[in-house]
Amino acid sequence: MKWKMSDRSLFATLLRSPWWMSFVLVGAISLASSALLPNEYKLMGTEATP
């Protein structure tokens, strides 16, 4: 069975875009999530808890 990727998906769009567009997208998502998350959860994953 041959799978065909949709031409309108985000992954297909990023494959056709310049490499720096994925970094812009990651930056926008990071800024939005840091603006919307409470302070207790902003550094989740970077802190080492025993």
C-alpha cells in the first residue's frame, strides 16, 4: 500500500519552505506557550527533580 502525504499538511508545507521557516515556527510556538502557561510550568522539563 502506497501512502501519499497531503499537499496541504504542515509537514508538507515545511518541506517545501526554506529551512529557517521551521525555526520561526518553533519560536512562535515557544513564545505563545510561554505567554499562556503559568509561571510554575514554564521551566518544566529543564529542572531536575529528585
